[in-house]
Amino acid sequence: MSDEERNDHAHLSGAGWLALAVLLGFLGAAAWYAISGWNSLGASQISTFGWFALSAGSLITIAVGGGLMTLLFYSNRNNYDR
């Protein structure tokens, strides 16, 4: 594939931009919902163990997701899923 053909495929079409706008709208709505939910809790306190559990759960979730994506790409590159 030449450089010109690669550049033609790098641009989003109208439907791609629309999908991106819709997804960004969903992200904004989710952020607004999370912030309003957090603020409606009032003066609730999280203990040190609670912060540790929240941090550990978030890190483990990101690590598992990253590991699964790594396995997906590894499997695809080595033709294990064909």
C-alpha cells in the first residue's frame, strides 16, 4: 500500500465523525451523572481502607482489561483465532 492510499484511509467519514460525537456525548452524560451522584451524597466520609479498596479495585480492573486486550492482539497477530 502506498503512502497516498494510507493517508486516504486515515480520515474519518461523516458517519465516523457522527459516531465520535455521539460517543463523546455519552461520555459527557456519564461524567455529569457521576459528578451529580457524588455531590448528592453530602458529607459522607471514606475511610483509609475504603480509599485503599477503591484504588486497588480500579487498578486491578484496568490491569485485567489491559491484559485481555494484550491477549486479544497477541492472538490475532499469531493467527490463533483464524
